[in-house]
Amino acid sequence: MLKTLGAKHKSTVNKMAARHKAKIDTPGGLRTCFEARIHRPGKQDLVARFGGIPLTRDRNAIICDPVPPLVTVPRKELIYRLRRRVCESCGHGASVVVHQVAKLAALGKPGPGQPGWAAAMARKRRKTLVVCAACHDAIHATPVPNTA
């Protein structure tokens, strides 16, 4: 700070330190600090102070950190779909797996040539489909025509 002030006023650091040195009264006694004061008639002085903070330890201090509020993060929709354990293609309740495509464009163009599972994924705008093992095998057996 003193070097910046010295460069601004084309002076030395020692001259700036002597010019802005001040003693202030703190609860821990007198402290030396650097202060810039602008006198204003009819108003309080503007004071910018650097230093003068006692760095003694307060052994009687009570730490009162507030407990952060508990934030519940909602589960992702896929987890709810998996926990239901119901095939989204045939509705059969059994062990399920997730069929996933790289992007929605891989589902092909809508129309009569699009398989039902692809149409369901496109309608829901989801890249995943929770299906039973039999439906998953059927999905991989039927390729999607007209893919982009």
C-alpha cells in the first residue's frame, strides 16, 4: 500500500509511512496503523485505516457458527423409474434393465416405420427406457430405420 501511494505521489515509501502513520486506541491498548484522513467542514472526517487490529487471542470467545440447513436433493427421475421395477414397454413387473441411446436423433424419424419402443422414447423425449430382459432383447433385434 505504501509503495503504491509513494509511486502515485512520486515519493518514497519511508516518506509515505511517516506521513500516514497514526496511533489509535483499541480495547487492547494503543496500536500503530496507517490512516488517510480527509477533513470536511460541517461533517465527520472521512477515514481510511490500514492496520491497528489487535491480534491477541480471546480465550473467552464463544463460537456460534449456525448449523447449515439440511437441503434435500431430489432423486433423478431415472432412479424412480428403476425402483418401480416395471417394464415401460410391456408393463410386466420383473427385473428390469435400462436401454439407452446416444442421442434422440438415433431414434429415427416418427412415422409408421418407427418401432414402438423408439416412438415411446421420442414421445417422452428420453434417451433411456426401463425395460424387462425380453423387451430389451427385442429392442436390439429390431434396428431403427431412417436414423439421422
